[in-house]
Amino acid sequence: MAIVPSPLHRSVHRTARTVVTIFVSLAIALSGAAFAPAAFADQGRPSGGSAVVDFGPNVKIFDPSMPQSQIQATVNAIAAQQVDNEMGTARFALLFKPGVYGTVADPLVFQVGYYTEVAGLGVSPGDVTINGHVDVYNRCFTADNCSAPDNFWRSVSNLTINVAGGADCRSSGEFWAVSQAAPMRRVDVTGGTLTFMDYCTAGPQFASGGFMADSRAGSIVNGSQQQFLVRNSSIGSWSNGVWNQVFSGVTGAPAQSFPDPTYTTLTTTAVSREKPYLFFDTAKNRYSVFVPDGRTDSVGTSWESAPTAGRAIPLTDFFVASPGVPVRTINDQLARGKNLLFTPGVYDIDRTISVKRANTVVLGLGVATLTAMNGAVPLAVADVGGVDVAGIMIDAGAVNSPVLLQIGTKRDGHWHDHDTESDNQRWGGVRNQTAVQDVYFRIGGPHVGKATVALQVNSDNVLLDNIWAWRADHGQGVGWTANTSDTGVVINGRNVTATGLFSEHFQKYNVIWNGERGSTVFFQNELPYDAPNQAAWQHDGVLGWAGYKVADSVKTHTLWGGGSYIFTNVDPSIHATRGFEVPVTPGVQLHDLLTVQLGAGTLDHVVNDTGAPVTSAAVGIPSFVVSF
């Protein structure tokens, strides 16, 4: 989802805002300056004899003993730099050691801009409390063009926000008005409302594509969030649905009611694994990374009733990488048994980073970004269990890469074909499956990029949790023949689960699922905006390409809560035959699907030849298929 500040897009988005204004009203009723490095905080060098950890200049570590004025100045300076820095190269992690920050009388209130991670360094969310706000507001391109669909690439995690302070309208709640690639994880919101839209900046506006997991909140204003996934959380109330709202294993979730309102509610989450996180052990005066165990058929957070199950890995077992480190050095450290931590920054990757050892953790801070150079595959994971890749972004480069992240290998002309039960026994089953969390892909945007596939999963028993593959529709190096890419996600392995799968604007199928027994909970897709004409975007007698394709050979597959949208603004006469394309067999079951027209183009059917078309006659009004 994107907003480009042009007259056409302003008109389109005003139309979309009209569609959601009723929902916004109900929600309310229901419920750059330069920074100064010298002012910044401790960079992660613990006292008392522990090994010095150099996280680099863009990791800001705060201690509750620091003057609040210093903390406030630091976070304000970073926000001023990053709030509009959509395609920039600066990356930041703002990390809070255990303790309390701000008071109700003197709260700590700040915004979170692009490429900024805000996280507590405790073992549990209750170890770090911020009395105040950690907010994301609408971004204003002009005074009368403010909205949140471009609020990407940032996060908040592992802390408690006790809502306090804020002037006028801002005092009404904790604002997290974001779209794709901006997760809220392990957050406990107390003392006030949590709102996923900003109704204070230029009036109620919309957002699209949020993700909340392993968190707790009371009253939640969803309002104009067009798509949203809440997984394994506890909530008090939820207002409004718009297009596609999915709840999986959520205590207090609204009842299943799709399409009126558009709530898809699964009582439990069949397979989940929370993202690893950095924490500071105050007793041992050292940093470690906690790796949560996988869970099956789970409900609620991993931390409310008992401490999160998992293992702690001391940071001494990690190679702490910084931008400019050669890939040869990274691979040597991985071969020596080290895990890998990327500090904030942009890394030029000219050969494959190869993860070959089971149970390796690859964790990024501050949306650390790997950029493919000379057509390299930036990251590949072998057919081993228990690997966790989390918190990174991978950008295509100017020379085409065959794939940006590959999980598992292709052998003798066949995809990975280990026996599933043997794999589960050997690797510890779904509780220790390989996981990919908060990993994002860009083809174009900051610069020209080309890749045939963004993410390819060849291994069995892999979990994908909050994945966004994006062929850029705005920014630099953008155009039908400029940022070329066939497919966002290709799944060849068996028993692969996706909870929060976003794939947008690719030139052929956005997702291809070849593996058996696959499952997706929440799918968001926009078809490419920029096809020059129908002749350039069709195949085998089919107009366009489906957003989500399950291979004809697949016998078992499940999808809950999926949307595919069309906005072919270069040639509004273009048609896509269908949003979803699947084999007709009893084991392939799709639930709660929709298509939407955003102002240009026609989507003829929702799934296969089922579902009414969406056209310019009803912009923003979905066509639904409840079960297929």
C-alpha cells in the first residue's frame, strides 16, 4: 500500500477515505532537524567487568538513572530526522534497560520514525515501563494530505506503555498508526486506549496492513485500518473492521463474523514462534538474546501466565556485525559456530551469507538492511532445523538476483524431500522449526532493484511470521522495466505455515505455493500498479496474474483471511481474471476472501471463476467469498 503525493493519488485516497469515514466515526464513538551525536546515550558498554559490546553509533541504550531531559532530547532528535526519511539509509535502535521511564506528571512522549526500533531490554514486557507515549502519527505530504499507508519499517517491542501525557487530542491514547512492516510485539498497553489510526492529524485518516503479536491491551480503536492481523494476544475490545481483520489465538477477540463485520477469528494459533530479542541481564551484567520456544494450538501471550519458555544465548556466542564487514568474515564466524547479530545500518552483500548450522540465530537491530550486490543471493539457510532469521530487510540491487532469501536447497532436480516425521524427530518438531520473523524485501524504492524471487522456501516445516515482500510502487528505480521481479514468495517445502503474509506489486504471481500441507493465516496483496497495457500482463489466455497461486498438483492447503486489490493506474482498462487461483479439490480450503478496486482496473473474480467483479463503479467496496 502506498501514497504518492500526486493529484491522482490524492483523489484516489480521498475516495478511499470516504469509504472508511463511517467506520472512523464509529471508532471514535466507541472508544526534519539534524541530530547531535554528543547528546546520545550509552552505546551498550556495561560496567563492572563485563565484556565491552560495541553496538555501533546508532544503537542508543538508555538507563533509568539518566536524566529524562537527556533521553527526551535523544529520542526527539532521532524522530525529527527519521519521521519523513522513507528511503534513507539511517537506521536506529532505541533500547531501554530495565526500569521505569517518565512519570504520569512528567511523561516521556516521543514519535517513532522510519527505520527505528524501540525495545525494552528486560526479560518480560513488565521489566521496562514507559509512562507516556511511543507514537506513530499520520505522515503529512502537504498540509491537507496526511495519512498512514506509507508508515513502514519501524517497530516497538518488549515493554509496557502506561499511557500518560500528550497535548489535546494526543492525550486520548497510545497512537500506532502504521501499515506494513511495522510490528507491535510483546507490548503491554495500560492506562489508556491503544489506537491503530491517527484521528488527530488532519482529521480521521486511514492506514493499511498492521501486525500485533504477543501483546496485551484494553480498549483498541482499529478505526480505518483496512487490513490487520492480531496474533496470540489479549485485548479488551476492538472497534471496526473495514476490509480484512484477522484474529488468531487472541483472548477477547470479536466473534467470527466475516463479512459483516469483516472479522476472521481463529480460536487458537496452530503453530507459532515468537521473535528472538536482545535483553540485559542485570544480575550478570551482560547482554543475551532470548529465543522463545515454538508453540502449538496456543491462545494468548507467551508471558502473562508464566515466563516465556525458551533459551537464552549470551551475546558472546554472537558475531556482532557492523556495516562494511566482509561477507567472508561473517561466513567464517558462522562456520565457527557463532550466531549473527546485525547492528543498524545498510550492508552491501556481494556473496551469499550461508547459514549451515542448526539452531543458528540471525537477528537484526534497527531494521538492518542487506543490499544485494552484483546479483548475489544475500542470505541462504541450509536444510537444518531450528534456525531463526528475524528483524532484517533485504534489498535487491541493480543486477538481477535469482532470489534474496533462500531457505533450504534444491537437490537432484527435486525439492527437499525428507520424510516429515523423521524431520520432526530429528529437529525437535514444530517447537523447533526454522522461523522467519519480521523480514522484509524490497525490489526498488531506495534505488534500482531487480530479483526474480524475493523469498524462496524449499525446506519443510518452516514458519513465516510477518513477512512483507514489496516490489516498489514509488521511490527511486521504479517502473515496469526498471524494478523487475516475477514473484514475491515461492513455497516449495511441505508443512510451511505463514502467519501474516504480505506480497505486493510483483509482475507475475505474487505468491506461488507448491508445497503440500501449507497454511496461511492472513494474506495481503496488491497487484502491480504499473503494467503498461493488457498485452504486457497476461498469460495462457488468462488476464493478469493471480495474487495467490496454489499449484495444481497440491492436494492440501488452507488459507484464512485473504485480500487482493487492484489499482492499475497506468492503464485503467486492464483486467485481472482472478485474485486467487487454486486447484478444486476437497483438501484445498480457502476462507474469508475478498477483492477490492482502489480506483483503476477491474478484478473479474475473487477465486478461480467465483466471486463478483470489482470495478470503478464501486471503488473501495469489496467482493467477498466466505468459503471456497
